[in-house]
Amino acid sequence: MAAEQDPEGRAAARPLLTDLYQATMALGYWRAGRAQEAAEFELFFRRCPFGGAFALAAGLRDCVRFVRAFRLRDADVQFLASVLPPDTDPAFFQHLRALDCSGVTVRALPEGSLAFPGVPLLQVSGPLLVVQLLETPLLCLVSYASLIATNAARLRLIAGPEKRLLELGLRRAQGPDGGLTASTYSYLGGFDGSSNMLAGQLRGVPVAGTLAHSFITSFSGTEVPPDPMLAPAAGQGPRVDLAACVETWLERVCGHLGLGVQEPHRGERAAFVAYALAFPRAFQGLLDTYSVRRSGLPNFLAVALALEELGYQAVGVRLDSGDLLQQAQETRGVFRTVAAQFRVPWLESIPIAVSNNIDEEELARLAQKGSEVNVIGIGTSVVTCPRQPSLGCVYKLVSVGGQPRMKLTEDPEKQTLPGSKAAFRLLGSDGALLLDVLQLAEEPPPQAGQELRVWPRGTQESCTVRPAHVEPLLRLWVQQGQLCEPLPSLAESRAFAQRSLSRLSPAHRRLEQPALYQVALSEKLRALVDRLSARGAL
């Protein structure tokens, strides 16, 4: 999939976005004659992020694109030659030049799936040398994407389904790649759009934005628009001097609000007029540059009502400082009285947007009933994930040459599960999620209505479960380097994520002190773990 034929490919990772030890291991495998040996790795996380009970799987589209385009260029190989020992056999570099992923197979959770600790997000199999080289790039592509999607999902759960959430974090993101990833996967996780135009161009994320305080403060009020005339929205009738019409309306608005006509800032009003002339069908006011009550509101209302006379309807206002909840409620109150006074019904329900370092706690305030906030812009708290900056995904070898491999360690949490595996989600008769079960790929899948004995992870006791429904979790996306089925669009994955979240029980969806979702092992997989542990995984 050539980048020039695929706009998203411009955002793809490159093969040398990796750690040096991947290259040193590749040389070691090659020198030992093991480069083509069949191997399988699994990519997973050990704990759910943010103290929650779930994560959303994300980044698959980027991974598939990376795997299918993987090829070391001459400049890449030359750089590797400069950092590996000078006596490295030149034949190794010839091997690297011919390397691709035509022998690689990828199974994975669909993007937007609920994911739980220990269940593979990706299974990657193929020649040992190649699948080892894929480790760091795949971790980089999946870990942050899944973290962002999960963070966005939490924020969506707090906000509820009715509030419009916008991601505004590009300027706070960890570099350009982090900014693009955050804008993309916050949308997958449930946000409605982003300010990031590159995310719109490359990934199809809906973009939104209006004006900043700098636009307003750049005007002093002495500016004369080169063409202050505006035609009616219907396209018929004489053009009207909008600036003059605004001044007429300002007197009426100030009289209603009990303000002097000199109180609203002239420069702010000139900025609003200039913006309205440029966007008469999409006029929005930023109210807090000087004073919301004494300047921003009357200036906005004067322009909005002047536009209304010509058949245009302002689209909203934004508040960016102070007590956002209180100001939104007060602003809505003013809109209601002005709407009644001047008989402009749509003004009562005009959207109020807020922004300004909104975190989970502030979002909960703004989402409460009666807040009068319609649109919430969040930047730092979504793109930097301050509650947990890393998901901690790992990529572990589970089989070589068809034989299971297992990592034993002094830390039981870091012990890996051996062998090529399948994963299933077991559901009750009401569709409720019961648990996920991991089993060896060679085992027959669980059957609906049949009793199954499993071993929940973290316990020493088995239990039995009789699922009413069984869902396989891992789908085959790439086989021997070839795409097996079309990847869902970002919008489709976003819709799937929301459906996935709706299936969680309230106890598992709860953001603070949730009930933990169970992941269990089949009897056969548990027996293999015990056997390899007993003999030191040799």
C-alpha cells in the first residue's frame, strides 16, 4: 500500500521507528540460522488504564498499513550498518534489503472492541526475524491509540450522549505524531470532532473551530470594513450596511440589559462584525475577551440580531474562562429574556460551548442536568491522559517452531501465557458479558448452552459457566502479507466502539472503583502453564 496512493499512509510509521536491540536480535537470529523459523507474538496489556475496568482496542488500521508497507530502504540499511559492529557479515544487510512482511499473519480485535487484561489486542505470526522487528513499531501504534480511545470513552461516559465533545488538544500534544494520533482516536472513542485539520484531511475526522481571542484583540474599533454591506440570506432585496445595523441594535440590547452603550468594547464589536461578514451563516461569538456580561454578550446579541433581520441565524457562543457552569447558566438566562423581548425564539436555545482546561471533575459539573452547556471543548485532559500517561502494552513471544514459549519471572504479574491461542467472549441469555476465556488454538471453541470449566486469572480455583452465546474475539486481518477483508472506516469503528461500551454492565462501566471483568483460562491452557512453570519453561 504505497503512501502516495493512500493519504493516511503519510501518517504511517517507518521501519526504523524502533529500538536498537530489535536490530541486534535480528542479527543474532540470522547468525544462528533462525531467521525463517516460524514464531508468534502477542500484544496485550496487564492492567486496565485510569483505574477503570475496560479499555478500547485501537490502532489496528495503522498496524495493518505498517505491516503491509514494511520495507527497509537503502538509507535504512546503511544506517543499520553504521550502528552494528563493523565486522558484521555483508550478507546480513543483503538479507535486510530483501525483507518484507509477505510471510506475516495478523489476527486482532476489531478497532473499537472492549479489551481486557491479558487478552491479545494483536497476534502476529511469521518468520522469527521479521516479527521480532515489528515489536516496537506495533507497540507504538497500538498503546497510545488505545489509551487515547479509552480516555475519550471515559470522558464521553461522563458527558453523556447529548453533549457535543470536541478535541482541541493539538497545541498541547506530545509532538505532531501524538497530536494526529490523539485527534484520530479521541474521535474513535466518542468525541464528535477535532480542531486538527490534518486529522480531517488524512483520517476523515470532522473538524470544527471558529475564532480565538487574538482575532478579537486585534481590532480596536477604528477599522473600516472594505465592504460592510451584506445581502439578505434569501438572496433577494437590497444589501445592508451590517456595521450600521449592529449599532442600531446595540442601543436596543443595552437598553434591555441596563447597560450604557459605551460599555461594550468597540474593538470586540468590530471583530464580531468582521467575522459575521465573513461567516454570516456560521457566526459564533467568543464572549470572554473583556467581560462576558458587560461586553461580550451585548456585542454578540447586537450582531446576531442584525444578522437575524437579514434572515441569518447565529450558530452559538463560546466561554473560555471563569466559572464556566455559572456563566453558561447566566448567559442562557440572558438569551431567554432577549428572545422574548425581541421575539426571536431560536435565540433561547442557541448552543453554548465551553473550553478551558476541562478535566473529568469539571466535565461532570458541566454535564449535570440544567448546566445549559451544549458543546464542550477538551484539550490537555484528552491528549495527555494525565491520570495515566501510558497503557503499558507488551509484545511477548508465545511460540517458536510450533512449540509454546513462556516467560517466567520473579514478578508473577509478568509471567506470560504460552502457546498459540484463541479468545472468546461468553455472554448470558440477556446478552450480558460474563467473561472472556483464553484457550489454546487447537482446542474446540466453547459452545453455547454447554457447561465449561475455566480458571479465572488471579485465582487458584476453577469455576463453571454455561454461556448462552459465544463470540470469537480475534479476527484474521492479514494472512501471508495480504489483507483478508476491508478494514472498517474510522467512523464505522467509532460507532462499533459506542455499541461495545453500551454492552458493559453499570458495575463495569463505573469509572471509580468498578467491578473487575474476569478473564479466564481453559483447563488445557491452565495445565500447560502449570507444566511449563514446573519445569522452568525449558
